[in-house]
Amino acid sequence: MAEQLSSSTSTSTSPIEANNDNISDNNNNHKDNKNKENKENVIDPELFSCMLQPATADSDPDYIGVRRLLLFRKAESGVRRRLDWRCNGKGYVAYRNYIRRPRNWESQTPSYQSTPGNSGRWLPSSSPLSLLYEVDTWSSSRDLRSGNLASSHRTSFSSTASDSDQPRRQGPEPAYSFVGMHCIFDQCKAAVTILKFGHMSSDLLAYGASDGTLTVCTVSDPPKVIKLLNGHSKDVTDFDFSSNNQYIASSSMDKTVRVWELTKGDCIRVIYGVSSQLCIRFHPVNNNFLSVGNANKEITVFNFSTGRIIKKLVVDSEVTSMDHDHTGQLLFCGDAQGCIYSISMDSHSGALSRSHRHRTIGKRKCLVTTVQYRSFSLLAGGPVLLTCTQDGNLSFFSVALEIQGYLTFRCSLKLAPRVHSIRASFCPLLSLEKGEYIVAGSEDSNVYFYDLAKPKHSCVNKLQGHRFPVVAVAWNHGENLLASSDLYGIVIVWKRAKTS
């Protein structure tokens, strides 16, 4: 009887339990739906704060609101895309390379990647698609003759123009394509602000740093440092090789000019000044003359043999850059106010006389970081002058030698303003096209190539490899190597591709 009662009780309660389960499931579903509705109805606090930001008096409130909403959704979509790439195991660097890919990248020829610990040897990538996902880890040793890996920098070495730079063609300019890095010098502990190859030399390279050191090296295999010149107590602002590359004259913020003998690495003469010495040049014809510009608004001609002052000329502001013409009868100088001076110089007596003054284009008065002369240009059909100012203005002038260096403005290119003094240089005449190509460093750690004749699509190539702002560039005499330096003390020598 008890067994029958228990069985009847159990059978009678089972429908109730089933009903209770159904009711609980319905309640849970109802709660989930309510939570979803509440989530949909709740306004995101970040979006709400964006929408409540005050607008200016002259702006349209509807336009401002729509714009903020679109910007918020764009940022949110970017976060989701990065999350998808991270979940797929590719990482942020692959995503960055993907979003920076140039237009029509599938049809471009593959770039070259480095093999870690093997500077100067380059292997082709397997396919253009690999360029989107590869991340080259390059490293270089303190002693370039050894293959030890002392420092690693995570970056990419591709040399194609990016989409944001508006390349003129689908690929880089053929005459300025590079196969990669020839060698790296990274023994310097301070920013390398100036570097040059020797006169008529494709092997001898020197660079000055902000710690007062001058380093002389050779870039032929194996690349090595041959002399380390210590003597300046402050930044090396400029230096120049003599015509036979036996001497280097350097200027510095420590108010001195030093003359170095390269064979022994000794300082054979020190010339003391009353202000910072900012730029220096040997006379191209009479190497016994040494022209120096200083912060005291003076251009001084020294006797190289005795160190005595021969002539002096006062200008309107600090002399920050200079260059001679090929005859040695003209000296072009740039000052801290953005003016370019054409100065006549006697090759026998060293006498100076101011001929012309030209103010560079720009609303602000900004110091001239580069003055470079070239004896011939296809674009101008004669001698030309390149100037670069710290606010990012590249200017191109034709030079009338018969009118004492009168400058005629030809064209200009406006780049992004710079915080640091970044130098530019002419590119070699490698092509018969009617263009004028310039190479310059930048604060985004890239080396850019520009065509001044195409202001709307000026960037024709760029080199990536530095991690810090690139402040100086220089070509060798053979025009197959380009050296660049950055604020971290890294000097990279790039090897140009052979063109038919």
C-alpha cells in the first residue's frame, strides 16, 4: 500500500515539475530579451560624451553631430578589425602593413627583404602578398666586421611609395629604386646630424654627431670604422673634406673650427671663435681658403695653413648653411631668417662682396638647413641651387653666373613642418626625363624622394628602415650608394638597384 502511495505521489508531481521548468525557461528567455532591449536602449557613454562636446559659434550643429557620430563608428570599426586580425594570430604589425599597402600592390614587383645578421645581402620575397605580413627584424653589430647581433630594431625595409604619399606611378621611380641596405653603422651614442662622402670618392664616408665626435669609415666590403676623431666638446654642426681627402675641417657649437689629418687621425689646428660655428666649406679651387659661417652673423675666410682670418663679411642673421659654385667665384649662404645670399669671392685674395639676397617662400622666417649648388640641371638648362628650410619648404632656383649668382625662382615643394633641422640633397642625374629629383629625410623616420617638377604627385619613392627622425642624407661619387642618419645615431648606407 505504501509502495502504491509513493508511486502515485511521484506520478502526480511530475507534471507540476515540468510546468515549473517551462515557466522558469520562459522567465529566463524573457529576462534575456529584456537585457538585450536594455543594452540596445542604453547610450554608450563615450558616444554620448562625444555628442555633447560644445561646438564653435560659426559651425553647423547638425554637421558637427553627424561628423562626431561617423568618427566614433569609424574608430569602433577599426578596433573590431584589429581584434579580428589579433584573433587570427597575425598581430598588429601585419594589420599596420595591410592598411598601409600602396594602391595596385598586387601588380607591383616584390620588394626585397633582409636576412637577419647579414647586412648587405638581400633575397627576393616569394610573392607580393608576403609583403603585407612580413616583419623584418634587422640587427647590426657594434663591430661591422663581425656578424654578432647586438641591437635589434623591428621595422620594414620596403622602398615603395605608400598610398598616403600619392606616388606618381604604380611603383617607385626606376632610376631611384633600391635593393636594400648595403651596411649599417651604429657605434655612435648620439644623434648623427651631418654626414658626407669624400670628394670624388665612392668609399670614404664621414659623419658628425651631437656629442662632438667625428667618425670616418669605409663602406667597401668589409665596411669598417677607420678613424674616430675626438676633440669638439659640443655638437658638430658641419664638416668638409679637402679636395684630396687628406684633411677634414669641422665646425662646432663649442665655437671652434678644427682641422684633422685623416691618415693619422690627429687634430693639427684649432681656430677659436667668439660664437658657435655653424657651417664650413673648403674653397673648390684654392684649398688654402676655408669659409666659415657663424652665429655672430659673419662669414669668415680663414687661411688653412696658418689659421689666420683673411676676410670677413657681415650679413643680416646667423649663417646656417653654405655652398660654393664649381668655379669658386661664388658662395651661396642661407641664414636663420630664411634669406639666401649670393656672395662674390676672389679665388686669389679671398675677398668677399655681397651681390644678391633672396628671401625664401614662406610666411614665417625660418632658418635654412640646406644650400646645395649643382652645375647643371635638365629642368633649368644650366646651374641650379637647392634650398631647404626648417618649416618644410624645398625651393629650386636657376643661377645666373654672369650676373654674380643672381637667383631666379623656378619651383618649390611644401613638406610638413619640422621640429628638427632636416637636410635635403639633389639626386644624381640618372634619367633623361624632364624632372628634378630630391632626396630628404623626415621626422616619420623615412627617406623620401621627390620630383620638384610634379608638385601634385611629387613623391616617387621612399625608404623605410630607421626608427627615429632622419636628419641627413648624402650620395657617394659613384651615385650607387645613399647614406642616411637619424637622431638615434644609426647610419644606414642604401644600395641603389642597377638600371639598364
